[in-house]
Amino acid sequence: MSKFEDSKVVPGEAVGTVAAQSIGEPGTQMVLRSFHSAGISSVITTKGLPRIIEIVDARKKPKAPVMEIRLEKGIEKKYEKVREIWRMVEEVMTSSLISSFDEDLKAGTLVLHLEKEKMAFYEITGKTVASKLSKKEGVEVSQIDSETIKIKYMGKTTQATRTAFVNILNSPVIGIRGIIKASIQQADDSSFYITTSGSNMEEVMKIEGVDKWHLYSNDIFEVLKVYGIEAARNLIAHELSDVIAEEGFTVSFRHIALVADAMTHTGGIRSVGRHGVAGEKESVFARAAYEETVKHFTNASVFGERDTLKGVAENILIGKQIGLGTGRIKLAVKKDDLKKIKPKKGD
């Protein structure tokens, strides 16, 4: 209870300004260069200032999307079962399974030489590869032996044939689209989970054995689509908090949560900049103070906008007292009380 009482904010507290300063100050101490931190088993994630910019700018696609897939209670400690799910998750291209290929554009043939070690690693047979490729339009697939597949394309031009062969080499044989790398990890409690480079929550959720309530992705818009705006808001706050903590700084979660709330309270995800929160303020002066000053004043003049001067930035601009702290308090004295006040000698 005492913790709750201590966390209360007094009326008129400049929570937005304090939040901006609390996050902005450590942000200036971060290394101003794009870098990545290698995670376990080559799962790469964007860290530091580049990740913070990615979040507050509300980028549609993160530079390095990752997922953490937890499994249901009955199978999370059974390695063989987990490996079966892993095989269904990682996207494996045709080009990843071959040691070499021979193409004859004139005859329209492509011969794939499968690599034994890779086929064994992914537990795939030549028959599986041939079956998958035979579903493509305009091709005839024949398996010469367990390690050789011949493809005949019925294209009319050399260019069309070459394009078809490139598409075949880059076509997935197994796995989920977008999951370019997956690896099995073991937690402290001996349970197994899967980490991925790439994210596709909708498809992963369809796999039997995946715990849908403990599925994590750093792709904010994908989380919004699958789980809704509250989950997206929590992810924004969690990711910002994690990045700041990894850089060695401490920022109260209340400030970070306020930024997340401002970005999501409309039901969608908005960036903090001129195309989002700052650019959609009601006040003309507040919008003009941030960026594109001439544009905002011109539009306001053309459309006859009015500024009620209720915010902070606009009142500072015109030299008026802001409605925060002592500026929020207005005192009124009753006439009867004024009569009781005895003037001092000399007044």
C-alpha cells in the first residue's frame, strides 16, 4: 500500500516533460551507430539506439524480426517432440539443400544435385523435394536417384526459363515463410523452446504443440494484428525497457509506459514524430514548434484553425504561463473574506 501511495502523481505534475527527459537523456548517451548484438545460435536482434528509433518511429517491419516459441506443458521437455516442431518452423529453400546444379536453358532442363549432409540434418528425402517442386506450374519433375532431381520447364523463351529456374532454387521446401533461421534452446528448468530469425506468428500458431499464450515476437505490427492493441502497447513498453536496461541505464517504467500509451491510445500504433503524436496535436503552435513550421501555419490560415492555447508548447511560445505545476492552480477569494482582512497601517 505504501508503494502505491508513493507512486501517486500530484495534480499538475508535468508527467510528459519528465518522461521525455528521463528517456531522452540516457538516449543521448547511447552509441550513435547501427550495430547488432549476436544472440544465441546466430539469432540476430537490433539493439541500442537503432532499436529505440525503430520503435518510436513505428516502423512497419523491424530490421531484425525475432520470435521466441514456447511449447505446451506435455512436450516442452521432450527433445524429439520439440525437434519435430522445429522442422516445421524453419524455412528451408531448395538452394539450401543442393551441392550444385546444372541448367540447360536451350533444352529447358535443370538438374539438382542434393547434398547428403543437409538432407540428413533437416530429415528430408529426395522424394519430398521432388513432390514439392512438382506442384509448380509448367514444370515436369523426375527423380533420377535419391540425390538427383531433373526438372523440365515448358517455357517459350530463354528469359522465361531462366526466371523459372531462379524461382525454383529460391522456393521453400519445408517450413514457414519468413522464418529464415530457427534453433532449439534449453531454459534453466530443463524445458526446451525455439528462437527464430524472422517472424510469422499467424502460421506458427497453427502448429500443434505451440503454446499460443507464450508466443513472443518483436514485430509490433504483427503483434497488433494477431493479439490486439493492448498486447502491442505492452510490447512497445517491454521492448523500450529492455533496450534501455541492456545499455546500462535505469528509467522508471512509468515514463516508458506513458510513451507506449501515447502511441497506442487511439486504437492503432502511431509514431512519436511529425507523422504521429507530434504531428496530430490539436494546437497549431505545438505542431509548428516541432517540424515543418511554415506548412502548419499555412494550412491553419487556409482552413481557419483556432488555437485554444491549452497545452505546454504553445503557451511557452507566446510567453503565457503554462497549465502545469503552480500554473494549474487558480485561487479565488470570497467577498466576505475580503472584508475580514484588516489593512495594515500605511497601506
